[in-house]
Amino acid sequence: MAVRDDVPPVLICGAGPTGLVLALWLARRQVPFRIIDKASHSGTASRALVVQARTLELYRMLGIDHSVTSQARDVDQLRLWVKQRLVGTVFFGRESTGISAFPNFYVFPQDEHEAALENELNGLAVTVERETELLGFEEQADRVLATMKGPGGVAKIPFSYLVGCDGARSKVRETIGADFPGGTYEPIYYVADIVGSGPVFNGNLNVALDDADFLAVFPMPGKDRVRLVGTIDRQGSDKQFEWNDVSSDIIRRLGIETRTVNWFSTYRVHHRVASSFRKGRAFLCGDAAHVHSPVGGQGMNTGIGDAINLAWKLDAVLRGNLPQELLDTYAAERIPFARSLVNTTDRIFTFINKRSGFATAIRTRLVPLILPRLFHRAAFRRAAFRLVSQTRIHYRKSALSIGAIRHIHGGDRLPWLRDQDNYAPLTTLDWQLHCYGAVPAPLATWCKTNNVPLHDFAPTHLIPENTLCLIRPDGYIGWIGRSSDQQDLARYASKWRLVTTNPP
């Protein structure tokens, strides 16, 4: 169904990864929008590095996964160092190949990531409007009137919806009056891209735990290039730090020989979640909605998850076939995950930085002893991969989620079947029905009559025979039931205006 001619476009404020992914989805679906950013150009340096498996699954649906994986560096090992001694190796990718088509995590600097996303957007004949700033907005009966300042001056322009992807200092969040509770950690961290040599230049993620220092070493695309992330000041002073202020002790103990420092920056780490992700026709995504520690490489990926969740719902409502209530599920699905993530990373980050003798002993003695042993267990590796890769995220409590078959519930991410690749049909970005086992003739007729795409697969140990899964455009299960539950399926589809005819 086409978008009505009288519907104003969507306004996306902010052209970081979150805003660009939202724009890519709308562009693929031919939903009119504009994307603005007050910066004159895309980022040239950044802290976000890791692209997780779930993000790449969503990118595959958009047809852009290869743009990232072809340039990124895949990593499946974490090497743990304590006081210059390698004490253990944690393998990520082992046992995870049956969970996702992307069994590792991928290192892709955010500035290069943004460039790849913007290039994909340009290929769809869409350009980011640079040097254009949102000054404010007001909601009217059926639209948002935004005041924007760009190269041509100040103008007031109507939009159907407005999405703030404008970072931790979000103008959109400020305007809707959402609180941003949380705090700031005391230590100041540094990020440095360097070219050099040493034992940690091994193509893996290396983490060093010492009595006084913490250092993470990420492999980067390019020869002999790594990114260092560590503490530079635990008192949180306002001094302007430089590379020469970095403690040489841990650098020396790890045998790092630095030839070139390409980029250096310092930053404070915050942990906050907005009190609301929506007010009327204005929404918050990404850092405008939540910020947290870099533990686990979750931040940017969470923002991209926000963007996909909201994008398909805006698309569905603007096309006129799904009710406005669908938009209420955006905050209901994303806020619980954001709060849980902030609480989890807060506990880990606090532990990493705690200076007591007891905490130091646990970090430098107990963790190196226990962690590698835990990762020798396949079940633990799989659980850890699901957690970090964000493939474990679910929306079971959502109003959109109905049914359960064995361990699979409505609201779960559709399990990936390696042998059958049941993710291939998801590239249409439409609701679709997956049938595992023989397709009942009345069901096939009902799907054809209602233009519901139907795909059949062989049953597996994960998804048993005679299971039906109605898949949302973002690859999560909306409704799940048996082949004999076709009337329940039809009632669900009718409730959300996916169909208009009677049950089969």
C-alpha cells in the first residue's frame, strides 16, 4: 500500500548510525522523509567500534550487511592479560554458528561505519541535509511543525512525525520534556588509534587488568593498527589530556611499541535512560534515549535496534493499514531493554573501576582463573554470545506478542535455521507467515486472498512440525501457534489490520 499523497514526510534529526539506519529503512519502503544534521560533514573520529550479530542480521534484511562485513575485521577471541602475563583466551565464535549467520563480532570504526551507511543512502538518491539544525517544534492535530535553520535561513516546515537521533544532548528530548536520569562515572577514559607492534597486535581483542590500570586493545582494519581504550585519570579532573599523559606502565608491560598516534581523545562515561521515548508525534532513538558504558560494545547497536523497531512501525502507520496504537509499542518494547542494559553495564563498569583491595584481587586473580574455564563450556559460550550479540533480545511482554510453542514465544527473534536459511525471505521487509511442515490448503488460500506472503520450511528441533510463525517486518515473531490455530492467527491479523477477510 502506498503512502497517502497528503502525508508530510518524517523528519530525522541526526545522521549518526541510528538516524542513517532509520533513513535507510524508510527509503527502502519509499516513505517520504528528510534527514538533517547540524554538522558540516560526517564524523572523522569515533569511539564506537563493535558491530554485533543482531545488527548484521538487520542489515542483511536491508541488503547492506556486505557493505559492513567486507570492510570490518571479524574477531572471535578475547585474550586476557594480567600484569603482562597472558592468563587465558576466551573464544566467542565457537558454538555460535548455529545461532546466527554472523557468529563473531566485527570491528568497524564508527566514522567508517557512518560513511558506509551514508553511501548506501546516497545510492537510494537520498542526501543528508548538512549544516541544518532543529531549533524547536510544536505538535499540531495531525502533524509536527518544526523550526529549522539551514544554509537558506530559518523555516517552519510540517512533518508527520519527528525522530530525535540527535545524541546525548538531544534537542528533541529537551523539547518533549523527558528527564534523563542517571549519572557520570568519575574516571576519564582515553581512546587512541595507533600504529605499532607487540604481543597484543594479534588480530584479537585483548584486555589487560592490572592493580591500577585497565586497557582494552581492539584490532583495527589496516596493517599494525589497533585502538587503545583505557583510563587516564581516576579523579575526573578538567585537565586537557594528551597522549603523553597516558600511563606508560601498562603500555610497557604489554610490550606495545608505538610508531604513530593517528588519533587521541578523552571522554567521560555516562549511564542514563530517558524517562520517555515518545511524546505525541516525537520519538527518541539511540543516544538521545539512552547512554551507557562501552562495556560489551552495546551502545551503537542498541541505537540501531531502536531505529529498526521504530522504522517499520512508522512505515506501517503511514501506509494507512495499521492502527496508530502500533506506535505505542515502540517505547514499550525498547525502554525495558535500555534500562536492563544500562543496569548491567553499570555493574560491570563499576566493578572494573573499583579501587578497593578486594575488588582488585577479584579482577587480577579470580577472574583470570575462572573466566577461561567457564568459556570451555559450550553452553556458557552460547549463552554469552546470545547476550553480547543481542540475539537474545525479545519483546514477549509487548501487545504485539501472542503465543508460545515449546521454548519459542511471540516476541522472540525468529530462530535462524542454518540449513534452510529461513532469514532469506525477510528481505522484503513485510509481515509474512512461516509454516514448518505441510501447508494446510485453507491456510494457503487465506494467505493468497489476503496477500500475506507464505513460506514453508521443514520442521527442526528448534521449531517443531505444524508450527506457524507470523513474522514482523523486523524479524521478530508476532504470533506463533499450531497449524490448527488458523482462526486465532486470523483474529490476530485482523486486530492489527494486516487482513480484512474472515478466518480460513
